[in-house]
Amino acid sequence: MKALRFNTSGNLDKLHLEEQATPSPAEGEVLVRVMAAGLNTSDVSNVLGKHPYTTLPRTPGRDFAGVVIEGPAAMVGMEVWGTGREFGFTRDGSHAEFLIAQSAGVALKPKSLSYAQAAACGVPLTTAWTALDRCGVGPGCNLLVLAAGGGVGSMAVSLGRWLGAEVTAAVRNSAQAAALESRGVPVVILSPDRPAGECVRRHSDKGFDVVLDASGALLSEAIALIAPFGRIAVIVSHGDGNVNVPVRDLYRRAGSIIGVNSLLYGAVECAGILARLGPAFDSGGLMPPAGIDERPLDRGVDTYGELHRGVRRKFVFVA
């Protein structure tokens, strides 16, 4: 089988495509023919050596959708999707033609999603769900999603509406705004010349119950936007990860900052999340991901490079 591999880490020159023997599943495992596999920034940072717990050599890739071709008889032929902290880090991941997973580490793929759409969901969907769940988002909650045009942000908008929240989306450009407005989502376009708070505050005089900062750059400004007892979910950071936080504003609002790290959740836990949310795609409650850039695995090394250089698309490798 074809697989992307890196034997040592440190830069993307370590990543290459090679031929390998197709693995065989052990008891309690399944062999999945990977029909599509998502590419995330954490896959790139993994090859760059940013995750010290990665064991080498390794095939990267966290997210996948495919067909079970070996394993328990009842599962053979099932169309599945999955993600989890193991894939690409401590066991071989999805950027290959085949993948071994725990039987309990895959979930039934929604029928309404293509393989590419399902593979594009993994990390963004489970991250957004974990953030909203831990922040207690539900009916009547006033939710603001900053950077709502990205993978996690767009999933959070869809999930928030499905959960019954009043959702406001903040984006950087008019194209993202138009896409959200077409779905009936109130949108704020952030300006590089004005603080985010000035752009957003008029949409909620009392502040927001929950703010999801999917950008990793707006934590300080988010604090000024929460209502009393409000919560802020942080999913990523930039630079060295250190920011100045207006603590006085935070405690005066009795606010909370909640960190969300998708790499704390294993494949079995993620499969439980996907199994819960999958039917919502089929019922129309959740919107499928859009704007997917499908690539053959043969272009994998170059595609990693594009993402590393800042090309902001949702890349998915397809069979």
C-alpha cells in the first residue's frame, strides 16, 4: 500500500511517500480501506517535531473515512469514520491507503456525507463539540464564534444552532460572511483597523454567555465580550502561547477560560462523539463541511507544504 511516512522529524523534508505491506488487524481491531483522510495543522506540526510523545517511524494523519475490510464479521463492509489522539502519533495514521483501528474506535459514517466530507469533519467537529459541551451551550445560550469561517468555527456555528443556541458569527472577509448569512446566521465582519470588541459589541448589549475563540488570537478581546458568568473556549494559540490577559475584567464578570485540546481524546472517545452527532447530519440538523480541496495521496508531501505556508483550505486526501 502507499503511505506517507516520516522516520525522523524536524522539517517537512522528512516526509515522503513509500510502499508498505498492508497491515493485518489483531483481535479487537479492524482494517479500514481509507477512502478519504483529512489534513490538519496538527498533522503538519507533528512532522515538524512539535509533539514529543510521537513515536517514530510513523504514518501521520488523524481523520479518516472508509470501509472496514477485515475485522469482526458484523463490521466488515461498514462505512465508517474516525479520529483520535493515537492516529499519527503513537500508531500509524490515516495518510495511507489502509489503516488499523480499534473496533470501538470507529463509528458508522452518516449516509448523507461523502467520504471526503466525513473525513473533513474529524478534528474540527470533535473540537467544536468538546468546546461547546464543556461551556454548557444549550437552548437560549447566547454564543459568539470568532473566526467562524474556519474548520472548527464553522462546525461550532452549526453545532450551536443545532443545540438551540442564539449564534453570532464573526469572520474576516465578505465571502465567509455571505456563506453564513445565506444560512440565516447573524454575521459580524471583523476589521483589521478596529478592535474585535467594537465590531461585535453592538450585537449583544448584555454580552455573550459563551465565546469560542477559534482564531487563537482574540482571547483578551473576548473577555470584554462575555456576559456575567460567561465562558470563553480557547482551542489554539499563536507564537509562544503567552498573551496578556485582563484579569480584572475577567473576575469582575466572574468569567471562565476553558482550554480545549483535541489531543486529549482517544479514538474510542471520539467515536462516541461521532456516533452521537452522525444522525444530525442525516436529519439536516448539522450542515456538511464545504469548500473541500480534494487531493490524491501522491500529492501529499506538496499539500503538507501548502498548509504549512499558510494556504487556508480544507485539504482531504482521496482514494
